[in-house]
Amino acid sequence: MHVTVEQKGCIRCGFCACACPNVFSITPGESALAITDEVPKDCEIAVRTAIDRCPSLAIRVGP
């Protein structure tokens, strides 16, 4: 699984980084970033939670 965060859509709430800090990072005042190319298997549930709860729907799953 590969995820990205749409920079223009991110509202900087930080939920994704709290839900899965091994995959997402956020710096105060900036949009969140996916910090891994591939989501580790043991993080997939947390990433799905971040996707489902992202208030701006800015997290995308890709190939």
C-alpha cells in the first residue's frame, strides 16, 4: 500500500500523524506528509483509520 497527502487539501489537523507516526509527519504550520514509500504491513490498520477520519479527505491510496 502506498499513500500520499494532498498538500492543497490538508487542513493541518495532525490526526494522521497522531494515528500513525511511522507513516505520517506534520510540522506546525505545514501540511502533513507521508514519510514512507510503502506502508509497513503492521501500520496498515492505523493508516486506514487516518484515511477514514481525515476531515478534509486529503489522504490518497495509490499503487
